Amino acid sequence: MRHASNRTGVCLIRIEEQGDEVLIRVRWNPDVDQVSTERVIPCADVDSAVAAVRELLTGFVVGEECL
């Protein structure tokens, strides 16, 4: 179901080295006009970060809430 109004979403991927590990966080806000819709998704590796972004983008395009 698509939303009647135009929305603008934003997705920010933060990658941070911490010793021998890499921390990946996907910060997602499907509607920049509503700060309360923002969420942060911690990811264990690159594959899970890419999967999260794919799910977020696909959900945005079809107008569904995701993750």
C-alpha cells in the first residue's frame, strides 16, 4: 500500500573500526518529517548490513513499514 503523501526517507550507514572488529550501524528514517520514525539497526557483518538496506528500500518503495 502506498502512502498518499510524498515522503522523503534517509538511510545512513556508519562503519567504525574497533580493534580487530568492524561495527556497522544502519540508521534509517523512512520519513524525515517525523523524527520519531528513526531507528538504528546494528549489523554483525557486511552481508547483514546490505540485507537490511535492501529490506528498508524495498519496504519504502511499496509503502510498508519494515524492520
